Amino acid sequence: MSKIDPGNYFEDFSVGQEIVHATPRTVTEGDVALYQGLFGSRFALQSASTVAASVGLERAPVDDLLVFHLVFGRTVPDVSLNAIANLGYAQGRFGAMVYPGDTLRATSTVTGLRETSNGKTGIVYVRTRGTNQREELVLAYDRWVLVPKRDVKAPAPDPLVPELASSVAAADLHVSWAPTEDYDPALTGSAHLWDDYDPGERIDHVDGITIEEAEHMTACRLFQNTARVHFNQHVEKDRRFGRRIIYGGYLISLARALSFNGLENAQTVAAINGGRHTNPTFAGDTIYAWSEVLERIRIPGNDRVGGLRLRTVAVKDRACAAFPWKDDEGKYDAAVVLDFDYTVLIPRRVTP
Amino acid sequence: MSKIDPGNYFEDFSVGQEIVHATPRTVTEGDVALYQGLFGSRFALQSASTVAASVGLERAPVDDLLVFHLVFGRTVPDVSLNAIANLGYAQGRFGAMVYPGDTLRATSTVTGLRETSNGKTGIVYVRTRGTNQREELVLAYDRWVLVPKRDVKAPAPDPLVPELASSVAAADLHVSWAPTEDYDPALTGSAHLWDDYDPGERIDHVDGITIEEAEHMTACRLFQNTARVHFNQHVEKDRRFGRRIIYGGYLISLARALSFNGLENAQTVAAINGGRHTNPTFAGDTIYAWSEVLERIRIPGNDRVGGLRLRTVAVKDRACAAFPWKDDEGKYDAAVVLDFDYTVLIPRRVTP
Amino acid sequence: MSKIDPGNYFEDFSVGQEIVHATPRTVTEGDVALYQGLFGSRFALQSASTVAASVGLERAPVDDLLVFHLVFGRTVPDVSLNAIANLGYAQGRFGAMVYPGDTLRATSTVTGLRETSNGKTGIVYVRTRGTNQREELVLAYDRWVLVPKRDVKAPAPDPLVPELASSVAAADLHVSWAPTEDYDPALTGSAHLWDDYDPGERIDHVDGITIEEAEHMTACRLFQNTARVHFNQHVEKDRRFGRRIIYGGYLISLARALSFNGLENAQTVAAINGGRHTNPTFAGDTIYAWSEVLERIRIPGNDRVGGLRLRTVAVKDRACAAFPWKDDEGKYDAAVVLDFDYTVLIPRRVTP
């Protein structure tokens, strides 16, 4: 019998099934540095232990999105090795902060299944939980993917589509830090705090970064994300796009790093409300980003830190002064590669 | 007098000569992370300190092949700066495990010399020992290289070819770990253990990874391997291949990382029995790999961990379902770039 | 009001103005490893804690030029985001050594202003100080940049050009280490010490390294240097060069790494006397380097370590056996990309 795990097909999943993902991962300062080299983030909390101290943390935490990619990476061999498409995310909630030295592992539960109308594929819904070595939750999120059936004649399961909230509720946002009087806007890059952002406000993050093949593959290997479409030009050259496709999460991290221009104090990501990879991205594409403030969120019982629900849109080969998004019929502009709905935490102004 | 060391030519070597190689190297978690980003290994023992604890180690050890490349890198300026070809390896044996913070250094002894028939070059045999800061042996291996003579009229030395074993004996395999009851196949990625592999069994590792210029050069700089053919397109463009040649050891690490598919519990490399770089590799090549189990090795006095002697073959731009290797006349297929004979350690099934 | 900081224009600067730069940066072993992977330095002091111990240091320090790039990176958003050209450096002096775990921040003082004759631009002189978390100076240097005016009708300020020394005086060189009897030339790569270098001596460093896009962009992101010309092919393709321009500091680090061949014991950089980026560099260029010894410097009261004032010249796509530099009229050869005047520290021979 073959020793190669062929990955799961639609009929291999059952509602309620628990999957323990392999290959736990100890995060190190080395991972943090390579992530820095790939994405170039400038948020001060992750950049400097002195700034971390100014919000009451003992040291600089690991970037939330690096945590996301590492947890996500664990799930690929079991959930999406054969996936045709990664359809969406919801209800992503970050928990305990992660520090270098922590070891992450992941488990998933199948929460829904629905065969598609052509009978050849199905949608699998999973809820994934990432935990640290103390079994504390560091991240949980829902995700759904389109997976082929191994045997098109296999009977369809009873359809079950889980109810997924459109956003993480304010009361469910985990807040691990609060600015002290040492929190210094001169060092974080801006004096704009929670109070200064208004729903509906749009921010063009201005800068653009061109992606190289070596970069996105190095990121995926760092995350131990083995999805084949990112790595193998020999196979992809004869497929639909003729090229390696960049991991969608790479765009999330790049857009987040670009969003520093105008969101300098949005120090951590607390929730992923939803996300769509609207067009594929390839090496050579230059990525720009813009954001819209969707909501200003008061955290119950917390007057030091507030939430901003944001839509950050990543766009390829087009500057974002005109905020490219959808046309009048709701169809995404072909230049838009990511529409990401998430919630960041940002200090509130102290009112004496 | 020039301050530039021109490297050694054939007549600079003498049998019995001891060479202390320069530039000791402290290995850090940063090196480990960059190695991870370059090769994408998923073997759980190096990935997670929790898994390391489940085999009795205090923390995740450094990948054996990163140790190999670091030790090898030290030797390049003295042994192979002028080499025409790296002809082979033998009797490679890993010793004390290496952890971040350890400092590696290397010394070599010339064990053989043989001028080639054309009188212009010669083969130099060296045995290299890598040690840590406590003078413990971490790796010893034999290697032979083809080196030009500085002066073709220089007299040939008495030929001496050392006897080299075809493989490292079971009793010489250094075993530093043993699975405890916490060793969990769900976390290591497979339930296949030593007992499940049979000599003659072949495994197609399925995945392929395309190599970029930035990646192999970054690896060599990390290893401080200064062999010029890897770095200088300005010179190589006018030479035989017209391109930079990828360090052969890069293929060893890539093949080892790919071999996770089907060899998930083969946690460490204990020996390098032999290896041939059968064709050059260039940026843009996509590397696949397959393995054959050559031997199942019982370690004397150890019923917890066994050895598997493997042949892992790396192949460029061709999938490995048909296990490409040699033709009927023993000539390597042009797609084969590495034929690597080594011994891994893997837990044995506990028989109650 | 826009939340995007547009960067400073000429009329935004005033003599005596103090600028606190944002985004302090904790340096880690991860940063050191990625820097190693990018530049491939072999100076033994930074490579091995054992060698660091042999000069009386507790552990391997961070490469001085990585410190330079990190301090420089902080200043870009305030000083040179809109700069047309980086005109020069002077009076750069390294202070306290930096170790992994230290947090760097930077402040600058405007020391001079001079509008240029066309009335559209001006030269801004700043003195930048980088400090660690204990407020110790790790680096101070002067730099001047050509910056456009926002409004060409804005009145010119009173011109003030600071007096800048042509080199850092011997008494101002900060020396943190001294060789002990454990300092071993076999491990540092050469027996050539301070006493062996003569003013006027030229050294061809021989090797050449081709630069890839992924490499220089990764370096800048690691340094959090956000100058736009390095990252955005979508915009640069329609500009003067048609390509991304490599950060001038990248060439400094690459030249320093290449200079190991022939300057093996020049363990640290103590001063940057001056530097000019004489031609732009692009991905695909192969960089060679050569050095001239300008001066052999006795450090007052120190007979263990001496200074060598060096000119290191980086050259693209041409080997340096003929030491390409300037023509008879003092114009730089088109292949020269960097003319760097700096002072290194190197052990002196012990005279019994």
C-alpha cells in the first residue's frame, strides 16, 4: 500500500469529524525576522520590545498574521491539498498572544458539507483551532473550500451549511494589551488613534511592492504550506495560468504591511471577519492596498483600546487613489486580488 | 605579496596533511528559520520543541543537513576553491546533535592523492571532522574532489587511494533520541514506522519545487560556501553552461525535504554513505524526488529506533512515478541530478 | 485630512530641528541570520561566539553595517522619502556594540540647508544618532540629501553648510575589543594583521556576486527602509531606468562581505568617513570590489588594535584586477557603483 497520503476528497469528510493536524511548529525569532524580510511590516508593537513594554507586554509578540499562516499551514495536507478553491473565511478570532518559543498546533472540526449541483465537487466547512503548548487558544477560524469528489457516483451527504456570523462581536475580541503613559506616537509613527477614524473613511496606503517567485515560495515553506500550485512551475506551465499561483495569505500579509501608512497605531489584528481572494496573483505583480473603515468598535469595559473593523483591498498593478473595488453590478474589478474584512485594535485617546 | 589566498592546487596537498578551516560558525534559531524558508522541511522533530520532548530531547535540534552544509562550507576555501568537480562522499557519520547556540568548526586530513592520467589534474581525498564548542564530534565524512595542478610539470605524488566503506556500519550509527509514549503519529504525519518499510520498496515523493537564483545563492551565503560557480552570472554567462550552477548540497536538502511524503517518521539523518551529483542543476529547474529502501538496519542494543538505508534520487523537470534512475547500461538518466545513499533513523513499533 | 504622511519637502526642514524617528527595532539572531544569507560575510568575529570570546566579547556582536542599515532605515520616512538623491555621508562613528536583543532607535538634527541654484530643490544636512535601549550611542553619522521644494516659490532659507571632517579622527574611534592569546589566525582566515598593510596598497577582492530582485527588496524590508524606488516595478518601468533601483547601502554591505578576501582580520567597522553611490545598480548586476589602504591608524593608548582607513570600490560587471575607479579627469568609471571611505579595526602584531 502506498505510503503517500493522497489528501482528502469530498466523501472523506463527515460532519462532526475531528482532524488533528500534523507537524506542530515552534515559532522563533528567526521566523519573525524572515517574515519581516518578506513583508516589511512597520507596526511598532512587533518591531520593538521597548514599544511592547509601553503597552504592558514583556516582549515583542509574533505578528498575528504569521500566527494565522502557521496555523493555516498545518491544515493544508488534511483540508485543502486537493481543493479547487479556497472559498472564504469567517469568525476568525485571535486569542492568546504568541511569543517566540511558543509551539503551535492545530485541529479542525468539519462543520458543514454541501455537494455542488454538478455532482462532481462539494463544499467542506471546517472550524480550525490553533493552540499553544499550554493548550491556550491562539486562533480559531472558519473556512470553506471546494473539494472534488474521488468518485462522482458517491452519494451526496445530507447538506449542512453552518451559520457563520458576518463579523466577530465586540465582546468576543480578545485584548491582551493597553497603552501605558509610555506609549509614544512619535515612535509608533502617527498620532492618529481610534477616535480619529470614522466609518466610511477610506485610506489609500500609497506604496506598492512587486512580488518575486523566491519570496512567495519562501513564505509558504516557512509556513509549511504545501499547496502544490505555489511551487511547481514544471506542472503549472501547462495549466490554466501557465504560472505558479501566489498563496492568498501572502496578499493578506502584504496588504497588512502596506496598511501601516495611515493605520500606524493599529497594532494588532483581533479578528478576521471574512476574506475573498478575488483574482489570482503571480510573481511580477505589484501590489497596492487601500482600506475603508467599516465600523468603530467599543470593546465592552475597555476605554484604553478600541476596535476598527476594516475592509482592506489589495490591488495589482494599479495605484489606489480611486479605491478600485467593484463595479455597479457588484463584480470585482479585475485588478482587485483581495477583499479582506478584519478587526484591528488601536489605542483610544485618553480623555482627562 | 598578494594578500589573496588563491586556494590550493593539487601539488599543495600531501597525504597526512591537517587543515584547520577558518571561520567557525555559531548556529542560531535564525539560521534554522532561513533554512526552513529555503527548503520547507516538515519533519516534526526539528519543527517543534514539543515533538523533540516526545523523543527525549530538551529542544528541537538543528537539521542534520544544515549541520552538513555548515561544516562543508568551512572546507571550501581550503579544499575545493579550485576544484573542477566534487566527485563523491563516503563514511559520513553524524555525532552529537547540534542545537541553536552551538559553534561549529571543521578540520580536514588529506587521506589520499592520485594524479589523473592526463597529468593536469589530480584527485584529493580528505576526511573532514566537524566539532562543536565542546570539541564533540558532530559530523565526520570523507570527500574526494578533482583539483587542477598549478604546474602541469610538477611530479606526481605516490598514488594513495584510501579504503572507503560502502556504507556506515549499524554499530557506528549515533542515536541520540528514542520515542517515548508521547510520540504521536498524528503529529508526526504518519503511522508508518521502521517495521513498515521493506528493502526494495520505492516511494515517489510526488511534489516538485522550482528553484530560483535568489534561493540557492542565499543558501550558500548562509552556509558561507564561497564556491564561485554559484554566484557570478557575469563570469558564468561565457562559460560552458552559461549560468550559475546550483550547489549540489542544495539538492540534497531539497530532496530530503521532499522525502517527508512517505518517510514522515524518518526524523534524523545518521549517515551519508555516498552521493553523486549526476547532472548540474540551474535556477528554473523543478526538482522531484523518489526513494528506495536499500536496507532495514537494526541498531545493536536499541529496540526503539531503527535505521533505514535509503537511496533518494532527485530529478529535474520530470515527475517520479516511473522512478527515473539509470538506463540498461548503467548511465544516469539526464533528468537525474542527485543519487544520494544515506541512513535515517526512525522509531520502531513497540511490540508488547 | 489625510492620514498619510507625505514625507518632508525642503521647506519643511529648519536648521536645529530635531526629528524623533518612528519604529524602534529590536535586533535578533533572526535578523543576523537573514543578513548572513543576503551578504555572506565571513568575518569571524560576527560568525562565531568562540571567536568573539577570543577578543574579550561575551558573544558574537551584530555586524556594524546591519546596525547602520537599521538606523538609516528609521530615518527614511522623515528625511529621504521624497529625496531625489542621497548625496553623501560623513563623520560616521560606531559606538557601543550591538547584540541580539538590543533595541535601536534614531533621532536626527538638521545641521544645514542650502537651496540649489535652480530654486526647485535644496540640500538638507542631518546628523543622525542611533541609540540602544540604554540610551548608549551605537552610531552617529552625517548625511545630506537633495530634496525637492513643495512650492518652488517658497523663499530660500539662509544657506548653512555644516563643516564636516574628511575623516573620523583616531582619538574618536571607539574600540570595544582586543585580541587575547586565543585569537587564532587559522580560524580568522589569515595571518595578515595591521602591521602588514601599507598605505597605497591595493587589494582585488576577486569574487563577484550577482544580485537578484528578491534579495535587495528583502534586505530593505528587513531594514524597514521604505524608499519607494526599490520596491515598485509597476511605477519604475515607466521611469528613467525602467527598473527598481537597488538601495545604495546594499552595495556597501556586499562590498564589505567581498572584502573578506584580503582583509580577513578587519573584524569591525569603526567609522564611515565618506561614501558616494556613483552609479545606480540593478538586479542582474554582478558586483566585484577592490580596496585601497588609505592610512594605517594608531589608536591612542592601544597597542592591540589598530585602524585601517580604506577606500573600498564596488564595481558592476567588471573584475577588479585593474582597480577601476576614475578617469584622468576625475570622472568615475561607469562601472563603479560605490566609492566608500571607512575605517576598520584590526589586531596589531604583538611585539615581544
